[in-house]
Amino acid sequence: MKFTLDSSSDSNLIRGYSPAGVRIGDQEIHGSCIVTADHFVSWEPASFAELRTDHLEKIFALAPDVVLLGTGMTHRFAPPEIRSAFAARKIGLEAMDLGAACRTFNILVQEERKVAAALLLR
């Protein structure tokens, strides 16, 4: 699905997504990634099934207030150990399907919130 959000800022915005990847600005990313308003990095778990607490350190290093966990094309709830790791650091966690995570990320970035999207394609 393609969508565009007009922006006068230099913030990273997600311009499109599909099961094959996400487009952040003009960059095509074909694997799991973490996106903030001013950073994006590749991320180790290739799928939701591979997600473990040791994968969260890259997210925590960015010090977001809230994290949107994109769980692929299907909505899945984060496992208890993942939720506990976020709660222990007082970081909000919202799990949603990839499309909802991308759309919500763009809105929160435009509101200048300190948000990170941790996106899993599958």
C-alpha cells in the first residue's frame, strides 16, 4: 500500500509498506528495522516468532517514550517477557499490524512525540 503525508520537517516518515519492505523517505528497507524521527537502523529479528528480549537493546538505546511494534501483516500481542522489559523501563509499548504501526508512527512524529517504530515484516 502506498500513502504520502506532506511534511515540512526533515523527520523520517514512512512513505509506504508491504510484506516485502517499507519505504522511509526515498530509502527502501527490505527487512526488520527500527525507525525514529531522525534515525533508522536494521534490526535482527527477521520475524515476530524470532523476537526475544535481547533484541530490545537497540530500541532502548534510542530512549523513546513509546514504541510501536509492527508485527507483520497480522496483529499479534507482544509476549509477556517483552511487555515486562518495556514496563521495567517505563516505556510505552503498543503492538499492531505493520500498516497500523506505520500510519500511527507518522502521526506521532508529526506531533513531535518521542516515538520509535520497531517494524517486523513477517
